[in-house]
Amino acid sequence: MKKLLLLVMAAMVSLSSFAQPTPAPAVLRHVVLFSFKAASTPEEVQQVAMTFAGLYGKVPQVKAFEWGINNSPEKLNQGFTHCFVLSFSSEKDLADYQLHPAHLEFQKVLKPHMDKVFVVDYWVK
Amino acid sequence: MKKLLLLVMAAMVSLSSFAQPTPAPAVLRHVVLFSFKAASTPEEVQQVAMTFAGLYGKVPQVKAFEWGINNSPEKLNQGFTHCFVLSFSSEKDLADYQLHPAHLEFQKVLKPHMDKVFVVDYWVK
């Protein structure tokens, strides 16, 4: 009976934490778009994307990572085809990421294939 | 006692659903960037942003909405200052959103102030 009561109390604490969630921490998004050189093969472009995605886990400042390939029918993408969104907790973390050896290595993989780059950062509202 | 047992069972079901999460559903991101006319005041620009953000809740196809103002030190934003990211469950939902009366109303609020627009859509990898 004591065990049951403890379980019920634990369930109630758990439920109350859902009812009153703590405010989400501030999130800084780093949105990076690339277009690639016509001479680069799909495999080379995929290798660049995989190397970029591989930074998640290697660079501890990167709190979340997602990416995808543009499929907008609006044709307002100015030739940019690949979109990467990295999430950080602070501007210092983003600055530290820029200088992290794994990010510098990625830039070497990117450089021969990149045509154009577009970057915006914003604090999520 | 029966009530207690039911509560415990409910707690166990709830906990097991956390232990074995179902795969996240596919997410289509719609990334929209604007630059605004020099003649538009900060208040007018803020009104545009608030009207855009107000679509979340009015247009049921919009599953998530976030936005922010560019603060990237890299200066690779080509003059675009405001970034909006809308999430959808399907390309049909995104197409339906484009034709929703609330979205068409928003476009009327936007039009006098918009300088440039940039759009990419991608399925989250």
C-alpha cells in the first residue's frame, strides 16, 4: 500500500509538471543556405550536407540541427537549394562553434563546391 | 483501492509512452524572409510581423510558427531582416494555407511595406 501511494504521488508530481511547464529556454537559430557549383556532382553535394550534419554531436554548442532540400513551388529561393538550421543557447556559443576545429574542417569540405551562401540568425520569438 | 490501482495503471501507461516514443511525424518547414521599405516605420514593420504571427491559430494547417529579427554578425543576409518559419504536415496543407482568407488578408497588410521576399521550403531531415 505504501508503494502504491508513493507511485501515485510520483504520478501526481509528474502530471503537475506537465500542467505548469517551466518557460522554454531562449533559442538562437542560425539559418544557413547554400547553392552549389554546377560542376559539383550530387554525391559531392550530399557529402557536404552529411559533413555539415555530422557537426551535431561533435560541437557541443550545437543544441539542435536540422536540414533539408528546397522544394518550394514559389521559386523565390534565389538559386539556394540546401537549408540548414542550427540552434544555440547564446551568441557566445555560436561564436565558439564558428571557431571549433570540426567546423573549420567542414569549411574545407564545403569550399570546393559552394557557389553562394546566405545566413540569418535570430532569437526565437 | 480500485481508484488507486487505476491511477497507478494510468501512470504506468503514461510512463511507457515516454520510454518508447513513436517516431516523430514528417515536418515541412516554410521559411520566409522579408526586407522592408526604408519609408516604413518600425511600428509598421512590427504590425506586419504581428499580423503574420497571428496566422498561427487562425489557419489550422499551420502546425507551428516562430520568427525573429536577424542579428547575424556575418552580414550574409542580403538585406533580409525578418525570418519566419512555419511548419506544416503536408504540401497540400501548405498550398491550402496560401489560399486561406487570413493569409490573403495578411498579404494586404504586408504589401505596402515589403521590399524583398525570399522563400525556401524543406522536409526536415
